[in-house]
Amino acid sequence: MVEIVIDEDACVGCGSCVEDCPNDVYEMDEAKNKTKVVKVEDCMACLSCHEICPAQAMEHQDIHVAKRLYIDRSVKDAINRII
Amino acid sequence: MNGEIEEIRGTFKPELIPAATGGNIDDYEKALHTLMKFVGSMSSALEQVSGRGANAIVYQAGKRMGHEASKLMEKTDDLEKAMGELSEVLGQEFYFEMWKPSSQDNYTVERGDETEVKLLFMDCVVRQTLRRTGLPQKGPLCYLLYGYIVGAVEEVMDIRGKLDIDHIGPNACLKTLTIKWSGK
Ligand code: SF4
Ligand code: SF4
């Protein structure tokens, strides 16, 4: 079963995840001005919310993580050498 | 020759079916990335030249591929069985499952002479290729896959089918497959 953990310290309350999630998994907690998970059972782990969140404030646990075949190891190695 | 490239030298005899593929995992990885780049740029060029018409062209090509790939599959009227066969045709690289929102009791929804089922694609080589080449999803390459799925289902179930994209994400994409029973 999917579990979503929100890092409330990181969340800037922009509401992008609320708007972007196709299954209305999130709602804004107006009092705190933070997102909150209200329908985790409808999360299909598309991770669109991760792509849009400017604060990387969420973590999805126990999901199918798609094989990342697109990572070019030679490019990654070159970047690691620079950083 | 370039010192970094390891040349393979040996004797080659004509053979009907080679016993094994050559190379190691790094060779496969490099080949995969080269192919991804080629296919990605072909897809974006197609879109630039033909505009949105590109989607329709590759959809038809995909459909033909789907029909061909499923010719030897067992025919069935049972949608769940057909999804199992589709999964065999698509293989691990297009790993999908049927999906439903929590408010819905069954995976299938009947609407007159149509049945709908939502498919959640988790692993997808097309998505990987697009991300590799920095291209947006829902372009011609995605339509090739949609056509392929529809062609395979039409072949296995002997019906008319259609696929709509509900949502595209970096980790999974949701599609609705509609089966038209009167199209038999
Ligand atoms: S992973 Fe997708 S379905 Fe799940 S919360 Fe994020 S946007 Fe919504
Ligand atoms: S997108 Fe990120 S920062 Fe914005 S409300 Fe959602 S969790 Fe908070």
C-alpha cells in the first residue's frame, strides 16, 4: 500500500501538487498553509507531484519504481567529477 | 583503429540462427542509448514535419504491429484474459496493471455496448526514451505504443478498440481502453 510522507518543514504551500494530482490525493490545509494527503488510496504513483513540487517535500513509499534506463552513466560520471 | 574500441576478431562461419548474442552489458547499454537517441530524434523530426498528423500516422503503424504481434495468441472474449495476453505481447518493458479509483467496485465499467478498463503503465521504454532525449510525452512515439496496444487487443478479442490517455507522469501513465463490442 502506497504511503506518502510530506516534509512540512520543506513544503512552501504553493498548492501545485493539489492542482496537478489527477486523483485529488492532496488538499491544502488552510490553517497551516501546507499540503495534506487526503486520499492516499487513489494514488497511482505516477509521481507527477514530485516533478512539480518546487521543494521536493514529498516521499512516496512502497511504490513500483519504474526502471530508469535513461540514465547515461558516462554523463553521470562526468557530472559527478565536476560537482 | 581507435585504441579505446576493443575489436573482436575470430572466425565466422555461416549459421542459420546464431547461438548467442555477443558483447557484455556495457555494450547493450551503449546500444540502448544510441537507439534511444535515434528513435527520439526521429520522433521529434516527424512531429516537426507532419505536425499533429504524425500521431495519426504512427498510431496506424503501431496498430498494424499490434495485430501482427498477437496473431498467434489465443482468441478470447474475456477482457481480463485478454489483458493477460496483452501483457505477454508487450513484455516486461511495458509492465502494466489494471487500475481503478477507490470509489469504483470493478475494474471494468459497462457503457451500452462498450466496456472501459483503465490501464496503468508503470514501466515503459517509450517514456524512458523520451526522458533520455528530453522530449515531452504524448507525442508520436507514445501514439505508436497506443496503436500497438489497440492492435493487440483488437486481434486477441476480435473487436474494435480505442485508447485514451488520462494522465502522463514520470513514473506511470494511466490510459483508458474502450472495447466496442458491436465492432465485432
Ligand atoms: S503520484 Fe500521482 S496520483 Fe499519486 S499523489 Fe502524486 S500526482 Fe497524485
Ligand atoms: S507542491 Fe510541494 S511545496 Fe507546493 S504545496 Fe505541494 S508539497 Fe508543498
